[in-house]
Amino acid sequence: MTSTAQPPVHVGVFGLLGSGNLGNDGSLEAVLGYLSAEHPEAVVDALCGGPEVVAARYGIPATRLHWYRGEYRTASRAGGIAAKGLGKLVDAVRTAAWVRRHDVVIVPGMGVLEATLPLRPWGFPYALFLLCASGRLFGTRIALAGVGADAIGNRPTRALVRWSARLATYRSYRDALSRDAMRAMGVDTARDGVYPDLAFALPTPQEWGIPCSELVGELGEAPSDSPGTVCVGVMAFHGGNDDRARAEEIHRRYLDGTTRFVRALVEDGRPVRLLTGDECDRSVVAAILDTVDSPLVTAAETASLADLMKEMAAADTVVATRYHNLICALKVGTPTLALSYAAKSDALMDRMGLAAYCHPAREVDADRLLEQFRALEQRSAELRRTLTERNQAAARQLEDHFTALTTALFPAGDRNRTRTQTDVHARQEAP
């Protein structure tokens, strides 16, 4: 008797995952949740920056993205330079062999088509190009799902990013600015969708059934008449890819302004909880704790976006720099002020109804920031209602995003989907 069972679909996930950036890992978690719910038969593994972390945390096999372990260290000696060069050749073969074993590869979110932070063309942009070129060569469907993009000045980086996007099977973006940037770089984006960031698909502490009283208790019980906690998300910010010559100046200005703001909150008697989004941010936390010597200032230990959301759900207000710190705060409905370092932060705040509460990370003015903060708190109840509405809209739009992913990547599994394309596009453009 002939078996009619279909072979399992082999799905790969790709990116700087498990490398210490909580936002990247949150995007991976959202995609793994989608695959588990919609395609439980899929066999999933990863090609990523931190394979040990991904394998241990998510229970999927994982392979190191780069053959040369010193890929992201600056090489000045001949031996290091030669090893890096050899690594590029080895990675071309390794990536092609890995891609060939898969039916589908998903790049889950992340700013993979931008250079808003310092980036060398032969690092991740080259790795992404190898992925997309291998997919086209072997017929593996490559999806850049909910990714970020921005205008890129460096010509080699721009060329690698443009060709990666062109060679991908499926593209969608986390904001309209990203789609516009790719169109400006010569990519046909007519069929590319715009949806909320994938991290908006993650469950909140309230959805886990954790009561608010328990969340507050984790930060320490405060008297009912005392001012509430302010979460301040910091970043080891040194400017963007075009700011390398001014990197230290930009960082000093950011750190000084943020520290002065924290001190002003403490002088007002406000408890401050310092948060990070990447391992490299810990140096900023340490510098603020050294300068503002007060028991009112504490630092949280966070290992995931879920940890960040628990902290932010228990706070009165959030002031944050990293993009996914902002998402976590907005997702749990806490009034938020953005220390914005790129257009993507401004676009996110606008989408969620808080466009008036952005402050430039390159020019942190503590006095002006404090004014904005107080104005934000005066409208707290109103803004919480706005965030509830915007989060409901984001949830509906992400359902459409996952439907579009299934249609593009798993055609056989799309037969029972009934939403019309008109509904999908209408939701994409909704606030």
C-alpha cells in the first residue's frame, strides 16, 4: 500500500539571533510561535550568531552563522585579516549547503536592511546576500519577514542590501519608511506588505494571567501615596554608520543627558528602574549607577522581551532608546517617551499615537526631556486608552501578516484561509 503522507517541510531561521540582542530574539520567538501554531509539522533549525543560546532557549538545532569566530572583532594583524578573508569563502560554501537542505528560510524581523547603527558591508550584509543568492540558486523560498530598512550611504553595503532584497522570495516591512527606503534603492516593492513589528505578536504579562499586583510586587511594594516607578531603557549609543568619526562625542552627550534626566527624577522622589536591550548596554547602566548614587535607582536583569514587558507593565511611565524597548512598553500599554535615534522610532511612536513624545538621542537635553516627561504623565489615562486601541489594531494586522506568509511560503497549507486581499491591505494602512 502506497503511503500518501507528505514529507515534513524543512524551515530555517536566519540572523544575528542568540547574540545578546533581546529584540532580535523576540522577533525569532514570534516567528517560532507562528510556525508552532500554523505549521506544527515543520522541522525547524537555525543559522545564527549564537547557536548555543538558540538551541538551549528554543529547543531547535542551530549552526553558527560565521565560520571564523572572530568575525565581529577588528582585525589589524595579517593573520587576523587572512582568517577573515578565508572565512568569507568558507561561509559562502557553508551558507549554500545549509540553504539547500531547506524548503523555506525566514529572516525574522530585525533591521537587516538598514545601517542605522555601525555596520561593515562584509559582516552581516554579506551574510544576508549569501543567504538570498543561495535561495535563488537552489529554489529555496527566502522570506524577509517584517524587516526594517533605511537609506544607506555606504555604496558596498547598499549594493549588498539591494541585491539581497531583490533575490528574496518574499518581503514585508515593519513600517512604511522601510518600504519607501527599499523602493528608493531600486527594489520593486509593489507587492511588499507593511505590518507592525513581529514583536507585537508576543503575549503580554496580562495575557499570561499575571495580575498587576504581582508585577508591582516584583519591583518592590511602594506606599500607595508614593510616586510610581519610571523605567528608563538605555543604550550603548554611539550614533549611526555615518557617525564613526563623532562616535565618542555622541555617546558622551547621550550618556550625560540621560544621567542628568535620571538624577532629576530621583530629586523628585521617583524610583527609577534601568533597563537594557543588548549586553553592550550594561556599561551605560553601570555609568549611571556610579554617577547617581541613590537607592531609588536600580537595574533590572532581563534576558528576553518577556522580562522587559514584565518590568514595563509594572511601571507608571517608560522612557527608552532601543527600538524593541519601545515596542515592549507600547505593547503592554504603558505611556512611553522615546529617545529616538532613527526614523524607525519616530514612525513607531506615530503609529501608536504618541508622535508628540519623541526626543533626539543625539541631543539629549535633560531639561526639555523632563518637560516632555511631565506632559506625558499628565495625559497618562488618555494615552493608555489610545494604546489599547492601537494594540488591538496591531494584533489584527499581524494575523494578516502570518496569513500572507503562509500563502507565500506554504502554498498547500493556505486552502482554508478565507480572508480577502482587500481586507488585508485595508488593515495594513490602519493606524
